[in-house]
Amino acid sequence: MSTADKAQNKADDLAGKAKEKFGEATDDQDLKNEGKGDQIKSNLKDAGEKVKDAFRS
């Protein structure tokens, strides 16, 4: 996994956490759910990159 991919996945995860917290603070369930979804997508991308790395080794 390249450093750029790791950084992008981490940024996506942090953005998702921020959306989730902002949704909680403003009682906006849609924004909260969107933040959770962003975190899940980030985690899936990270897992996919790890699988690729395992096959490259």
C-alpha cells in the first residue's frame, strides 16, 4: 500500500468521523449516517489495499 493511499484513507476516515460528530451535535441523522458510511468506505478501501499487498509479497 502506498503512503499516498494510506494518507487518503486516513483523511477519508477522519472526515467521516467529523461528519458523524457534527451530525450528532446538530441532531442531523442523515449527516451522522453519511459520516458512518464514509468511515466504512475508508475501512473497506484500506482492507482492499492490504489484500493487494499480501498478494504482491
